[in-house]
Amino acid sequence: MTSSPKAKSHFRKAVCSLAQKFHTHEHPGEKVVEWKFDAAGPLPTSIDSTSLRNKVALITGSSKSIGASIAKTLAAQGAFVVINYAKDSKSAEEVAQQINYAAITSTSDLASASLPSDHRENGENGQVEHPQSQPQHQAIVIKADSSTISGGQHLLQETLRIFGRLDILILSAGLMGSKSLSEIDEAFFDAHFDFNVKAPLFLVKAAAEVMARPGGRIIFLSTSLTAASTLLPNALCYVASKGAIEQITRVLAKDLGTRGFTVNTIAPGPVNTALFRAGTPQHVIDNIAAQIPTHRIAEPEDIAPIVAFLASPAAQWINGQILGVNGGYVV
Ligand SMILES: NC(=O)c1ccc[n+]([C@@H]2O[C@H](COP(=O)([O-])OP(=O)(O)OC[C@H]3O[C@@H](n4cnc5c(N)ncnc54)[C@H](OP(=O)(O)O)[C@@H]3O)[C@@H](O)[C@H]2O)c1
């Protein structure tokens, strides 16, 4: 429903008048309600507050699975998105084409979104490069190994070169190996902490210097296994690395919160992706599904809208939280 500015003004005056009467009128013998009405306060704008129009989002590991679904959902809300992959260029190009085709054929005004030039130089230190011109596409593809610090730096530099700004950073790429204590070695441990902790942390460190402020959004991916009573011994390194991410989230929320950023973590339950299915026998998946009230594990599309909400202006007051998204698997 839309209304004209004139109608909104009339409505506001009527509400102010009603509120003042309510505040001053006293009923003998009744408790006076102390409702202080702030006539200058804004009316809610719920439609705009979840739009990501003109935001630039970088999603690591977004050519498939959860990352791809997040990229598509953010793009549907109006964001320019970076599709990142390490090996499979075909899948990455398909996701980007899908988004760009939807933008061209869309009947909404999202297709005509453009990056405002007055927002391109966001780094206080002025390090942000100007893009050559307005980006031609809503989604672009960047090949970079997000398990390394150098890969993350390349990803960030290319994002800034092409889009000229960054508003939303989502650290989705991750490693989930399966070994018990007696089986793990140093390389296995290091691989998890390099991929799941070190590389994302250093990407955030670099990105935080150039992200739009205030309003920047950083979202990590953890797992319900950090809280699940059904914790598997062979998930030791994976769960330990995700536990580190949860704690990093809490600390960074305080640190980067001073710049007007929010830092949060989504902790999904089991999701139907290659990462989860690799090495998980069907009877284990069935057993897990039986513990979820709807008797199914999640699809990536169950997770992505929650990430999109956290990335939106409406979620400005959610900061430093670990949000379980598991259909009631862990309560
Ligand atoms: N699936 C679950 O049940 C589940 C549950 C809780 C939390 N999570 C978390 O959610 C996140 C995403 O999980 P997922 O299941 O969607 O993972 P996934 O299926 O393994 O994701 C694959 C995507 O990540 C990309 N990728 C892999 N290695 C990369 C690298 N080194 N650099 C850049 N991109 C890379 C892949 O591109 P290429 O194919 O080109 O390499 C592909 O786009 C992870 O952090 C995971 O821990 C998952």
C-alpha cells in the first residue's frame, strides 16, 4: 500500500493530536498512563528497511550451495553481488548469469539500480579505487582462493576495482573435514583454522578499512554443531574453528560497532549441500532429519533470507549475535 506525502502528513497530525489528548486527559480514580509521545519521531518505513538497493555485497564461496543462495537472495533485494569461487568457473558464471538475466527482465526498478557516485569513496583513509565506470552487471564473478589471506586480498581488491565500494561482507566459504582426535594431524588442524578462521578474519580486517560506514554488515557462517548435544567426535576441528568464529563475532561487534558496522554469525543446522553430504551416510542424514520438527534437513533457500535480513538496514540493532537457523534442531 502506498500513500501520498500529503496523506502521510494528515495522518501524522491526527496521531499527534490523539496522543496529546491521551497524555493530558486524566480519569479520576484511574492510574494516569505516562505515555510520552515524541511527535518528531520517525514513522516506520518497513518496506525500505529490508531493501538492499545499491549496496555492494561480497560473498565468499558463492558459486554453489548456501553462498549461491545468499547471493541470489541479496541480488533479489537490489544488491550488487560478487560471486566468488575457487575451482568451478561454470557454476559461478551460471549464478551470475541467472542474477543478471533476472535484473534485465525484472519489471521492478531494481534493474535500473546504480551506484551513487557520492558513496564511492568510503574509506576514511581514501584507499578505495574509483571504478572505471558504472558496473555493467548486477553480479560479477571473481576467482580467488578464500582459504588464504592473499586470496582474500585479491577478492577485495577486485571488488573495489569493479564496484568501487563494499557494504556487505559474508564469509560463507568453509572447510568441514571429518577426523576424530586419534586421526587428526597438524596439517588437518591447520587446514581448518586457515580456511575457517585465519583467512576470514584477515579479509574482515582489510575490508573493515574500506567498507561503507556507518551501516556496514559483516556476517560469518558457523554451525549448530557448536551447540548441538548430538556433537560428533569426528567434527572436532570443524567445530573448534567455528567456535572461534563465534567468539570473534562477539569481539568484533564491539570493535567495529564503533564504526557503525554490525558483525553477526548465522549458525545453520544441517543443510543439503555437497559440504554436508560428503562423508555423511544416508542413515545419519535420516537420523538427523528425524530430530527436526519438520523431519527434513534444510535447503540453502531456508538460510539465505535470514542472511539477507541481517544484511539489511532493518537489522541495525542486531550486533554480536549468533543466530541459530536450524528449524528447531537445536533449541
Ligand atoms: N551445509 C551445511 O550443512 C552447513 C551447516 C552449517 C554451516 N555451514 C557453513 O556454511 C558455509 C557454506 O557451506 P556449504 O555447505 O554451502 O559449503 P559448500 O557446499 O562446500 O560450498 C561450496 C562453495 O564454496 C566454494 N569454495 C570452496 N572452496 C573455496 C575456496 N577455497 N575459495 C573460494 N570458494 C571456495 C565453492 O566453489 P568451487 O566449487 O569453485 O570451489 C562453492 O561455490 C560453510 O562455512 C559451512 O561451514 C554449512
